[in-house]
Amino acid sequence: MYIGMDTHDRYSQVAVMRQDGSLVDEFRLSHGTERAELEEFAREYVGSAVAIEATGHYRPIYETLDDHMDVTLVNPSKTRVIADAKVKTDRVDAKMLAHLLRANLVAESYVPPKDVRERRDLVRARKALVEDRTREKNRVRAVLKRTGNQYSRELFGPTGREFLAELTLSEVDRAVLEAHLAVIDTLNEQITKLDKRIEDTAAARHDAQLLMTIPGVSYFTSLLITSELGEIDRFSSAKKVISYAGLDPSIRQSGDKEVRGGISKEGSAPLRWALVQCANVAVRFDDYLEQFYTRLKQRKNHNIAIVATARKMLVAMFHMLSREEVYDPPTA
């Protein structure tokens, strides 16, 4: 059987089809907190092929079905026949997914093994907490700005916190400031805990250790990059891994004309972010990458040069992981 599932937070619309496209059944399936209905459905159609879209709530559905069925995770942005449909209902989308699946026309999304998914969760959580902390720090700065106060040094270090504690503020502004500082302290504590787990995890992994031989790659970024890439042998070439990271140039063709624009940004956003972070550090400590970056910056600008450096680093990482080799750049 070929099954299409239009998934939502609490339920899925299901369409079951034969190979010839005839509809066997269609129904709404409740997920529930225990997912008992989902388990029963998976056992009833054990061995069947099922397609679900890669939405924000696909994980528990995928993991429940994957034990019993051949699950295909569909890339919704590339399944244009559904995205651009004039008539969009749960029933129509479920049947269309089933049709695409039996015709082998689905744009499949990569689903890494469970251990890789867990490492992704770990590093993505740490990244999210750091972003939350940055927002809270900006809110503290906003309090200073609206109250006419300035501080030119590190605001959140020991001397900065002393400055904040001694500020003369209204009761409301003091309460707001202390609330933001309390959140920052809590976030610092949780980030430190995750950092310890990330360091221990990266230290035990050969692939992360290989990447850390590159100047500018830390425990955190090495684990983030390897978890976002997943199994490196699924990429047949450096070109494929660049495309996956969204660091390939966007191309528009019209007749015989071809126009290359900025990077496509169609791949993993956390991977792209980590590579750029690494590149910004590496150009300060690695002669080979520094010279490459400097030459390009003189002709273009910083942003173009640093993205090109990040792309070059990714190519090096692909070969290092594929061949299990440490970083060994050409003599600068």
C-alpha cells in the first residue's frame, strides 16, 4: 500500500492507495498524548510505504511509524504540486502525497539516525539559548538607553554588573532591569551545563576531533557541523555538500543567459551559521585561509570573502571526514 499523511499537531489526514492509484481508504487519525492510535495504524499497515511532510511536528510521528513502515519524509518546499495547489484541504493533500509516493515523485528530506538527531537537538538547544541571552542583553541595553545611561566597557562582566547595580533608576526601571539580569543569569547557568555535555560528546567523537584540527573550530562548532551533515558518505562530492549547506550560488537562466546571484541559502541554516562563525575566527589564525580571504576581500567585500572562506572550509571538512584525515592546508 501507498499512504499519504497530511500531518498536524493533534491529528493526521490519511489516504491509503493501491499501486494502480485506486483509493482504499481515507480517514482522520488522532495522535493523542500516548499515540496509541498511531501505533495501531502502523501495525495494521506494517511494511507499507508512507509519505509525511517535514513539518515542525513530524518527529514523534516519524519515530512511531518508522518501526513498522517504510517512511519517506517529504520536503514541502520542493513538493510544489501541493504548495501551489488552488484547492488545498487535508484530504486533497493526503491523496496527493500518496499519488506522488507511488509514482516515486516525492522530493525526499534526509532523516539522520537517532544518535545524530540527539546531537542535533543538543547543539541546536545551546544555540537557541545563546540567542535568547543576546536578546535579553539587548533589552538591558535598551533600559540604559531610555534612562540616559551609558557604559563603554563590557556591560555583563564583573565591573559592568557593578555599574548596573549602582545605577539610580526609578522603581519600575530597576524592576525591569533586574528581571532581565535574572534571566541572563539563568541562561548562563543552563548554557554552561550544555557546554559541558557538548564538550564531553565532541571529545568522544573522532569526526568532531578531526574538525577541531582546523583553527577556529571549537567543541561546539565541530559537533554542530558533524551533526548537521550526518553521515558524510551520503554526499558523493564536495559540490553536493556545498549545496546541502546552501553555500552554492543561486542561478537564474533565461534562454542562453545565465545570471549567478548570492548563495542559495536552501540548506541547513545552523550549518551555514556555524561555518561562517568558524571562518571569521580561522582567517585570524590560519595563514592559508587568511591569504585566501584577504585576496578576495580586496576585490569584493568582507561578506562575500567570508562566505567564500566558509565554503572553502566546508570543502576541506568534506575531504577530511571522508578520508579521516586531519587538517593539512597547502603552504601559505
